[in-house]
Amino acid sequence: MSEKLNENLNKAIAREMQVSIQYLWQHVVVKGVLGQVVSGQLRDIGIVEMKHAEKIAERLDYLGGIPTTKPTTIAIGKDWKEMIALNVKAEVEAIELYKEIVALAAKENDTTTRLLFEEILSDEEDHHDYFTRVLE
């Protein structure tokens, strides 16, 4: 595993921890009618994100790296609209990073990491689609 792949896997773990906490806290504090509509989905997506963090950490450990324990900056938002806008931004960042990881893993002939991130990338695109539709 290259240093760049190690670094990107840790970025992915930190990001997944961030959004899992962010989405779960949003689920707890969101208010209003639409807030109540998205609350359950925020919870469900937060749990999916935590499972992503676990899978990535297990892969990094297998490759000989040390998984980070620090999430990136968590941003909750003041109301449902700001929360969802923050989530769209987070998903875009994840999609960009995970495409980079897929390409890097392919370049390094690391099929397992490539396949893992292709699967996670599909989930992130679904999350992005959901959050974008909520804002429309």
C-alpha cells in the first residue's frame, strides 16, 4: 500500500465518522414538519456511514495501516434546510475522494480496496441523491 492510499483511507475513515455523528445528531435535533419527515432517514444514513467507517478501518488495518480515531469537523446546522445543504456538501466531498481511491487502488492492483470503495461510492451517490431531492 502506498503512502497516498494509506492517507486517503484515513481521510475516508475520518469523513465517515464525521458524517455518522453529524447525521445522527441532526436526527436528534431536527425540528419542524419536514424535519420530522427526514429524521428517520438521517438516522438510517448515519448508521450506514458508521458501517462504512468500520469496513474501511478493517481494510486499512489488514493492509498494515493504523486507522485514525479522529473525525473531520462535524457541522450540524441550525435548521433542516441548512442541515441537508451541509449533508449534500459532505456527500459531494465523499464522492470525489472515493473516486480518487478507486482509481488509486486500481493503479496499485488492490482489487479488494477498489471493490470496497466502488460499493461505498454507490451508497454515497444514493445519499447525495436523497439529500439533493429533499432540498428541491
